[in-house]
Amino acid sequence: MNVEEYTYHELKQMMDYMKRMYDTVRIVDPVECREISVDTSGEIHYEKECYSAWNAASRCSNCSSYRAVMSGQRQTKEEVYDKHKFLIQSIPIRLILPDRNNFSCVMELISIDEKESVPTEAPVQISAGDTGKQMSQGMTEADYIATHDLLTRLYNLDGICREVRRMLVDDPDTKRVLITGDIRHFRTLNERYGTQRGNEVLIAIADMLRRTCGPDTVYGRIHADHFVLCMPEERFDEGLFMDFVEEIGKMIDTENYHLYFHLGVFRIDDPDIPVTMMIERADLALRTLHDRRDNVLTYYTNKLLKQAETEAEFLNNFQAMLDEGQFHIFLQPVFDAYMNVTGGEALTRWIKPDGTTISSDKYIRILEKGEHIAKLDCRNWELVMKQLRSWQNTARHDLVISVNVSPKDLFYMDALKKVKELVHAYNVDPDRLILEFSEIDLMKDTEQRLAILDRFKREGFRVAIDNFGEGNLSLNMLKELHVDYVKFDKSFIAGSTTDERCRLVLEASIKLVQQLGMRVVAEGIETEEQFEYLKSIGCDRFQGYYFSHAIPVKDFEGKY
């Protein structure tokens, strides 16, 4: 069943029609257990708890509307209260909000059978004083299991949504903030230290929340390492939260892993938007921090929402643009010490139908959020193979082309198998291809990534470590590398002509890499002074704006 989308006016017409056939027709948010009304502008407003329609004290067991919104399928159920039988049909729908976002909710069609039925037994009540349990008044054990994370004994997503909504309805005048937080590279923590250690960290964070969160506050763990907290804005102390994050970081702090906890903050200016949407907006802010170490807390802004909408539109159209051939490779030439071109690095460019060229830094990070980057990289690899094929039996037959391999390529597909298939299909010498892996990506799941590099090497491919010096690859890890090239990042090179200590580190690093049997590529060269210095200390290859930007393939062939 396809989930239907409705504007406010379409929804009103549908509900008016259904009211002719059913005793009650209403819209509910089953995650928050609330009825919803929609005003003439399309804005939603939260009303009473939905189960109050039959005078129930708590959420219905096996809620049909919750099942409907989660499955995207119509669900039915009977509820019996006060000798009345309620026949409920729950139809999942998507309501188009004024800002063009879609909100998943349910249209309930309810028929009431007035005949007497045997009433259900009242549920056994549990006191709210159990140690460590967050329990609302009248909550049953079944309610507790349905609304709590059993590992940390905090609220889960359902519990958070219901309790935050309760606070907003009961006390609408208090300004609140909703905060989401997670651990940077939590998967790496589990793989390196074990799931048990990861669980210990999650439980410790939960205990810290219990100790530090005051009254009128709701907090929970909604999945994996993802925590949510809602509290009055006047009690939100940014400095206190920074101390909280610092304390979390001390749990694991070793040479190879430091625990970073990031926070995204959403000010609840409109309490009538769904709590799930509040969480999404705090998460928008949170995601901007995931590749940063200099900042651990940031706020949601409308600019982030607009950016997210733009990104969603780009991703929706990406496959069509890829099929239309709007993505091309440009080549940035690589030189030896005698200014001879030895090859080029393939860099992707998006050329719109109107001829506008968009550099990769504008869209790569968007594609890297999912499997789209793997699709683009596959296309780039194929374009590189075609180019190498076209240079066979020409004066350029000795030139090599380097191309990036994203960590997402290794996750979403068998990258080695795909590259081998393309090499075979275009009958290309694998020695003409250099596959680049970023140092920062190598720092995650290091042992596994090193094994992957060795597999590429065994199949006859040249391998390079890109952006060396941008991350913190230890000397211990460096000795385990068995690659052909190490590309020193421009940030490593920038101070080499002015800073004596920088020169000492750079020269020692280059000498060490070469003694380990790898060639050095200096990238990001911008001045003649840098080129002459790097040449004097023995760099093997050179690349940067001093020589050339990345240029279209035809221009590359015309110049070199």
C-alpha cells in the first residue's frame, strides 16, 4: 500500500467525507499518543491523548495506529471499554506541512458498537519509585517496557516523544530546548574495545544524565549511541554541558582513540511541531559537528533546514543527473623534479546543463552521507578506465591516473571486485592506475583498512595514502603501511618555508617514508619557493596550483 500525501484542504475534504460513514474520524500522532488538529493555514496542533477517547488510562497495547505508521500499511483493532466496543481502522498518511516537509501520521476511522461487552480488567499499577526507572503516574510494567531502553533504563524514542509532549501541553509557557547527542565513531569504539565496553560507556552516560539533570527534564536513549534531552531553556548552561562532554571524553582516551561526544541544540519556539521533528532539527545541527574536533556543541538554525532541503533535492535528482552524464573527471597534473608530467589526479566536477561547473567540495560531503558516493565513484573509475584506454598506443601511454576510493565504497560494495571488473572490461594495465585512500579514513578501523590496501596491492594496483599529515596516523601504524605513494597534505607543507620546527618534522617524515620503501608526493604546492625547497629535500612527485588547477581532460591533453 502506498502512503497517501495530503495538503490541509485535501485532508479536510477526505475527513468530511469519511464522517458520513464512521462515528469518529480523527488524525493522531501515534508516536506521541496525541490527537492532532490542523488549522486553515496547514499548521498542526496537539490535542488530548488519543486513548482518552475511550477513557483509557494509558496507551493501548499493540496500538494499531503505531503499527500503521511504522509499517506504512492499514491496520485494524478492537478496543473494549465501559461496555462499548470500538472498531478502529488506522490508515497511515503523510501530511504536507506549510514548509513543504512531510509529517507521517494516521487517520483513524472509528465505529462504536453500543452493545454490551465484557469490560477489560484494569491494568495493575506500578509505583513510580523503582530505583533507576523513569515512570509516569499510572504506568504499567508493559508501558515501561514499551517506552524504555532496557540497557540504560532511560526513555526510548516513544517514551521521549510522549513525555516531552506531556510537558509541552501541561506547561506551555515555559521555554525549552531539546538537545541530541552522540559519540563520534561509536562503531569504531565497539570494534576496537568490544561491545561490552561500548555498553559500559552508554550506561555511564545514562548515569551522568541522572546525576546532572534537574527537575522538569526528560532524557533518554533513542538508539545506539544517540541520546535526547529536553529541559527548560533558563536552566540550560552551555558551560555545564561542555564539562559534561569533557567528562565523557575521559572514559576512553588513548593514542588510537579519543571519545568525542557532540551535542546539537534546538530551541523549541513552536511547541506544536512533532517531537520527532524537533529531534530531527537538533540532529541537523549535530551532524555538522561529526567531522570536527574543535567544537562539540552547536545550535539549529533555519539556515540548516534550508540547507537540508537543498541537499534532499540534490539527492533526489542525483541518479538522473548521473545518468545524463553531468558528472565529469578533471585532471590535475603531477610532475617530477624535472617538471615532466607523470600523470594526473582525477577529480570530479559537476557540469550543469547551462554549462556551470561545480567543484566537488560543494556536493561530495552530501553524497558521502549514504550510498550515493559509491555510485559516483563507480562512474569516476569507469571514466578513468576509458581515459587510460584512449591513451594506449599514444605518446601518453606511460601516464598514470590516480583516483579516490571512499570508505563508503568499501561499505556499500566490493570495491576491489568492481575495479577489477572495469580494468578487465577496458583492457587497462592496472599499473597505470593509482587508488588513493585518505589518511583520516585509514584511522577508522585501521587494521581492517590496512588489510584492504594489501588486497589491492596483491592484485597489482598501485596504492597511495592521501592527505597525509591532516590526521594523526601514528608512527606505529606508519610502519604497517605497504603502499606505493604517500601524499603529504598541503597543511603539512604550508609552513615549511617559514617555520624551522615545521621543516625539521617535514624533512624527517619524508626521509622516514622513503626509507620504508614508499615514494613521496607533495600536494598543495602554491609557490616556486615551496617547489624548490621540497625538491631540495628529495620529494619524488609534485602537485598543486603552482603548476595547474584540475582542468578538463581535453585541456590536459592539449597541454601535456
